[in-house]
Amino acid sequence: MTDPALLPERLLHDRIERAAEQIVDAMGAAGAPYLVESMLARLERHGAINRGQRLAGERFGELFRIASLDPMKAADIGQRFTAAPWGVHPSEWARGRINAALDACGGLHSPCGCCAWFVLGLELSVRDFAIREGWSGRPLRPEVAKGLLVGCLGILQRHFGL
């Protein structure tokens, strides 16, 4: 059933649903946000990848955010990091995990490593990644970029033991 609060134009683009659990917003009030289906969830729904590959891609993206590897922006001054029990800062721990995952993909300058960095980490669309990357000055075809992503997700699934 469609939520009447959603504009019809919004429903034309992606699947949207209410979050299963409530969250606290910036003002301290409870809310139930709308969630858009992720690219990895859509690929899984269409049968292009399996559940383990989706989870591996989501884990890489989560580690990427913890490692703060996204483009520079102002830090939240209210954010507090605590050291892990073994004395390593969470972002340093996550950077080590990202580096190991990229090594498993063949390194950052390999096609799969580059795809992991830009599509799973920086959250570029596969189309934008295909336009941005290429060989001999020519962009990748979108089908090739999608194949790189699927291969990368298979490697990450094995690397993360999913």
C-alpha cells in the first residue's frame, strides 16, 4: 500500500518504504523516516547479486564511513570518538580493514579496487563510475562497469567470509 504522504513524483523513481524502527531526530523527537531502496538491494532483488554479496558491499561502505575516507567536510564538533579496548582509534581500525579489502580486490589501482572505492565507498552510481573511469581516454560501458561491481562484490564476499 502506498503512503498518501508521498508525492506521486517521488514514487516514480525508486522503491520507498517507512523504516521499521523509529529514530531520534536532531531535535530529540521520535520519527519514522522513509528509506529508499539501495543500489545493492535493487541488484539483489533483480538477481544480479546474492545476499552475501550485498552484505559485503554494505560492510565495505560502512567501514569506509567509519574510516572517514569520504571527501573532506567540516567535522561535527559534537562527535566523540572513544578508543577501542585494544587502544586503536575506530577510524584507524576501519582504514586497516578497508586497505585489506582493497588488497583482496587487487589494489586501489586495479579495476575491482577502483570500483569498490568509488561505487561502494564514495557511493557513485555505476553509470557515473563508468563515465569517470576508463582506459585510453574512453569511458567504460555501463555493462562493463556493472560486471566490475559484481566481480568486486564476489571478491569482497569471500574476503569478509560471508
